[in-house]
Amino acid sequence: MSQVINTIPVAGHIKGGVHYALGQEEEGEEAMKAASRSTGVVLGGIGGFVAGGPPGAVAGGIAGGVVADGIITGSDIVAKGKDGAKPYGYIAVGHEIANAAQGNEKITIEEGFDMALLPVGDGVGGYSGGRLIGKPLGLKPGTVAKITGKEVSVNAVDDVVLKPKSGVVPKQIPPNQLSVLEQQLLDNKANQLNPNHIKSGPGRPAGYKGIASKADLDNHANQLNPNNLAYEQSRIGNIEPINA
């Protein structure tokens, strides 16, 4: 039970402080390190949850554990010197694997099992932290929207409007979320729908402005046909287009 409390952020820190106050230096240090490491895992999970949803929370939890282990080990070296400090977490695992590879020591089945479970526990902790803490704080998981046939990452705090089967269209997407090609495609689509735009494509007028009679529609079709004489004449300002 004592070990479990050590791994709970804040609670473990309080427990460590009590140990220090009672003169129990070793127990206090153990509680402080475990609680600090768990805090790193949870913070990494929250950041990963915001950036990439549940998978990001798992990856963030593992990354947070690695960073926390580095900080804890580095702080120990500063406080006790290189000879007195003990590697922690992933740093300790790395030392053990290196020693085993050099033949200096053997890794038991139990130790190997603990090593394998370390990233698993961090992933679960990061996921739990992202879900249980990120959501109450109003943080939403990252969303993927489909635009022009491609998947584009959308900022987690942006609102997204889902459309059935026709794809997912973001309501608001920051410019930095779109590639240059995607932005050009969206701009061109807007121009094609704008009747005041000069042209929506090479050699094409922005919109039909005739009277919709059969003769007028036929002439309009001829003006859009590059193989018809009316096509060239409709694009020369000084020559009146003919009714072909």
C-alpha cells in the first residue's frame, strides 16, 4: 500500500515530506522520486491526449516517464555525485541491459518482466491521465479531418462539423494546418463559386449570364468549345461574338 501511495502525484510528495520530517531519509527520497515520475507520466499523457487523442496519450505517458527519469537521475548526480547517485527508471534499465551485454551481470526473468512492464505502465498512466484530467479541464482530443481526399490534422481545440459519408469538413481550420496545395484547391473552389470572379479556369468565364433560350445556350456552349470559331471570337474584346 505504501508503494502505491508513493506513485500518486501530490499524495506521494506529501508522504515523502512526512518521511523527511520523521528523519526517514531513504523512504522520503523513494516517495518523492516515485511521485515525481508519476507526475511526469501524467503530464505527458495530458499533452499527448490533446495532440493526438488516446494514442497520443499513451505515447505521451511513455515520453513523460523517460523525461522524468532523466531529470531524477540528473538531480541525484548533482546532489550525491556520480558515484553516489543511482540511475532511475529507464536510465536504470539501460544500465542493467548494458551491463548484461558486457557480461558483468545477468538479468533474471523477474527483472526482465519488470523492464517490459515499465513502458506498458507508463502508457496506461498517460492514457488515464489524459482521459481523467484532460477532459475535465476542457481539453479535447486531436481530430483528423478529410479534405480533398487527404487526412489533415486539425488543432484539438477547433470545432469540427461532421458530414455523413461525404467526408469530414472542418468548420474552422488555421492556415498553418493546410498544405500549400490544399489551400490552393480550397481557394480555387471558392473562386469557381464566386460569380464576380473573372474566370474559374483557363479560358472559362465565371458564370453564364445569358437569357437561357435554346439559341443562347447553344451559343454559350460554342463559346466554351475551343474547336468552335465562337470560342476565339468571344475572347477578343473588339470583335462581337457570332452566333454559330
